[in-house]
Amino acid sequence: MAHMEKGLDTKYIQHDEHPVDNPSPKELQEDLRASRLNGWIPSTPEEKATNRALNRKLDFILMGFCALIYIFQGLDRSNLGAAETGGLTDDLGLPKEAINTAATLFFATYIPLAPFSTIIGKKVGQPLWLGIIGFLWGVTTLATAWVKTEQQLNALRLLLGVFETGLYPTVMSYLTIFYPRYDIAFRVALFYSCYAIATAFGGLIAYGTFKIGGSMHPWQWLFIIEGSMTIAIALATPFWLAKEPGTAWFLNESQRAFAVRRMKIDSEANVDDVHKITMRDIKAALCDWKLWGLLAPNICQGVTPLGLTIFFPIVVKGLGFSGPNANLLTIPPYVLGCAVALVVAYFSDKYRRRVYGLLFAMALSIVGLIMTITLPLENSSARYGGLLVLIAGSFIGSPLQIAWLAGNTPEPGQRTVALGFNGWGTVAGLIGSQLVLPKYGPAYRQPLGIVLGLAALAFILFGLNAVVCVWINRKRAAIVADMTPEEIEEENNSDKHYGDKKVTFVYGY
């Protein structure tokens, strides 16, 4: 099936205009004038109203459930630090470094398996796959309540990484089947912010469970409660989530038709191919400069949300707060981080620019890190304020980077593979899990200094990616300016160039 990109005239590229569907060369110029930027954008009042109503329904029924799954994944992943403040290593007679080892082993399986889990999800259907892996990591979390040795703890964290690895990239691929590219960043930010909600909620759960008495340790109740809730959600997942817009049980016939039409226009691909992956898709993804160009800064910026958040209760406890209060004090930074991420993502979609939000996020993190590193340990309130600023900027980077990569990868199969390999950005968690070691406490200036350097590097690399996109767009504009309408249509319909490699494709940045 030929991939149908939209032909562009230079002046429309420069004014962010983009055709939607070109049936013949004669109608090309009229289509160019009537449409805007690369992707689906409703033009009539009726389309806008229908689009809003459809998005509201998707947000409530589909997006809300995906967010719920992610909240429980976040709880099950980050509860190790909270369990330690409840005496896990002391009760089991383990060295303090056992927590770092267990956290590292989680990422040892989580990182390499992400692309393969994502591809399996696309093959068998994302709703079914999400239900399967959710059930398995819920059982693993539940079993952690009865560990007796460090070997058992490590084995369960390895299994947790195997089962959790596919969730984030699979859901990202799943959402791009339902949402157009300039509606997606806010949804990705909302989804990713659920990790912040999970860590905040986890602190609240930990605070409550640590008050439970009885024959079991407080940290055991933590794993039992969170694991059981995950299993319940996972069992409902395959029945609740629709496989694609055309079969969504919660949409009426006209809404299904509209949803299919807008995604066909937005992705410029055959909607029947959304569950297919070819060798051409895999090769195109692996040779894609955008994937690797964005993966490097994604790793740099991800150390805080993926690594430090596991040990955030321990860092806060180092400021002089008790275990239960340290968990309680992790809530405000995550709530703030969630709010900031949603606001930035909203304006990123509104103005169709990703890089500005990413640079703002890195700048915010850099300021927070400088405050936390330079302020004296005795000034616990000011250092806590620095942590607030740091976390406020930590949950913006990943959703905007995902939206940027997905929006610039129009072929559904290639996009799924690219998002799967982009999951290797979680190597940041592996780095972060080895930074917050007991020997650096209670100030943790050395590990925070490393995170500062990585945030500065991410700032530079995100900016360079945007510069490359602008440079390529200008080169393509010059080429298209010399093409006839017939040549433009031939380029759109030909399989000679694939996806974003067509000279008529405009990169967002």
C-alpha cells in the first residue's frame, strides 16, 4: 500500500500549511490553501465540535483507563524506596545497598525487552497484551510481601522488569491509533503525569500502611495492597479497552466513522494497517536519525523521573524528617510536577512546538538542582524547595519527546517500532538507581551534581534536534518550490520514499 504524504508548496511550508488529501494535480493548490500544518486539524465549526466531543469521550473512557493502569505500574515500581523507609532491609537483615541492587536489576530486564514487548503488543492487540502483563506484574508485586532473602528480592525485581517493560511504549503506540498528532502531547503528558500521581499516591499509601499494626511488617502491607489492586485492574483491561477506533464499543456509528477518517488523514496511512509491522518498518525505524537523536537527551533528562524518584523518600528523609513524614512530604513535589507537565503540554499542542517546552523543562530542573546542591543541609526548608523545583521540571521531558518522535513518524508500523526502541530511554533509571547510594547521604551532593550535568547536556541536545528539523524543512521547501503539481502528486503516491523521507513531509519541532 502506497503511503500518501501531502504535497507542499514552499510558501505553504513557510506558513505552516499542509494539504489533507489530493485526488488530482488540478485540485492540489486549492487543497494547499484550505489546509494547515502536517496532520489533522478540524477546519469547520461542525468538525471542531465533533472533534472536541470525540476527544472528551476518548479522554474519559479510554485515556482514563490507560492512566489508571499506569498509576498502578508506577506504584509497583516505586514502592521499593517507600518500603525501605518502613524498615525492609532492617527487618530482613539486608545491607542498605540491597535496595540499590534490586532497583538496578529491575532495569536490567526492563530496558532491553521494551522494543520486543511493544511489538508483541501490536501483533496480539494492545488491550489484551496490557491485561496480560499487568496481571503478571501485579502477582510479582504481591509476592514481594513474602520475600525472606536478598536473592528472592532480586529475582522478583528482575521479573517485575520483564512484565512492566511493555506498558509505556505499548500505550504510547496505542494512543497514536486514536489521537491525531496535535492532540497527543497533552494526552501523553496526562498519562506520564500519572507516574507523578502514583508516586504521590504511593507516599500516601505508605503513610497509611505504616500505621497498620499486627503480625506483619508495614512494608509487607504495602506490597499486598498495591499488588492486589493491580491484579484487579489488569483483569478488566482487555474487556474495557477498544482495539481501534472503528470497533470502539463506547462510540456510536457516526463517531466511529469520524474517528477513522481523522486518523486516516492524520497518519496518512491505511487504517487497516495499524496492527501490522513489516521488515521495512523495522529497518526504517532502526535507521531513523530522529529515534537516536532524541533517545540520547531522553536518557539524560530521564534520570530524575525514572531513577531519583525511587529514592526520593530517602533523599527527603536525609533532610531530617521521619520515615512516615518523609513519604508524606513526597506528595507536594509530584502534584506540582503533574500540574506543570499538563500546562506545558497544553501549550505545546496549542502552538505545535515541542522543543520550547523541553528547553523550559531542562531549565527548571537545572535551577532546582543548583538550589539543592548549593544550599546548606541545615536549611532543610530551602533544600526541600529546591527539590520542589527539580521535580516540577522532571515530568515534562518524556511526554513531549514522545509526542515529537511520534508526530514525525507517520507510518504506524515504523512508529510502533521507534517508540519501542525509544523505551531504551529507561536506561536513565539504571543510572539513577546507582547514584543515590548511602555513602553520599544525607546531602547527596555528588549524585545530584551528575544529574545536573546530564540535564545541561539534554538541554543542548534537544536544541540541536530542533535545529536539524528546521534545516531539513528549509532544504525540502526549496526542492518542492521547483516541482510541478504532477511531480508532487507522484512523490505523495510513490513508495520510492517511505514515511517522513518524502520531500513533501514537514518535520514538527
